[in-house]
Amino acid sequence: MDTGPRLVLGRRFVLEGLSSGTVTRVHVDRSQIDKLQDVIEAANAAGIEVREVSRETLDARAGELRHQGVVGDAAPFRYRELEELLTSEAPFLVALDEITDPHNFGAILRSAVAFGVDGVLVPSHRSASVTPVVVRASAGATEHARIAMVTNLQRTLAELAERDLQIVGLDMEGDVTLDALPPAPFGRVVVVGSEG
């Protein structure tokens, strides 16, 4: 599933998008060309068009979000199909249950990518989706994360349990740590609960 066109805001995030191949055009503040040479060079090396524009143009495109003098037009975010996340022998997935705050979503994605999870499941309702705020909060990890949007998270978890994936819910009051869990030869899904 693809979303509509999106913006990537800020030097580091545009560089991540250029690296991953998701940025299709770069707009730079013409008054900051000297400071943005690394972005311009990366875009040129990737064969991506660079447009020099006014700060006002960037401000209008970014709205209230900070852009640091550079905005990238990005390909629509591609949510994966569930089956794409299950290609490894014992997939390790994270399921987000009603995580609606974009900063929390981004932080979880950043950690998930850092720890090498095979994918992240998010429900299509009552959940944050990938936005410029999430990209920034994830420190660009959205460009490397494999995220599947599912219609009904509970049903999806039941289906994964039927396929012998171990389903584990995180709980602050829990008395077992993740590293103390028994092996999960067919994979594991760690469910992170709602923020409320």
C-alpha cells in the first residue's frame, strides 16, 4: 500500500532519503547553498534534480515544521504486505497497538531498525502513520523500516499465532524479560501497547 507524495525535511533526513532512493527531488534555500553542499553533491551523485528556491518557498512547503534550508520530495511511503515481513525463517516483528503519538511511533521505529527487527505491524485505525513528524522522530529510520499496515491487529496476531509465531505483550509490571523467554523457532511478535 502506497501513501500519497510526501516531504522529507532537514539536511540529515534528506541525505537518508537520497541514500535509500526515496527522495525524487531536492529543494534548497539559495541563501544557504554553501552550507548544503553535501546534500547537493549527494543529490547530483544520485541523479536527483536540485532546485534552488527562496526560504519563503521552503517555509510554505514545510508549514510549521523545521526544514533547515532543505526539503526533499519523496516517493510515497510504501507500506509492506504482511507476507513481506515473514520471509525470514524466524521473523522478529513488533506490533504497535494504538500508538497514536507520531513522536512515540518514530522513536519505536528508530529502535526497531537499530535492533534489526524484520518488520513493524500497525493497525490502519487508531494508529499514527508515516508523516514528516514521524520521519524526524525516527531520525530517518522510516527510510529503512519495513512497516505493514493491517486492518485488524487482533485478527492478524491470531493468524500469526496459528502459524506458530510466539506473541509476547510488553508490560511494565511483567516479571519476565525478553531475553528470558523460551526460544521462538518460528518467530516472535512483540506487542507494544497503547500510550494511555
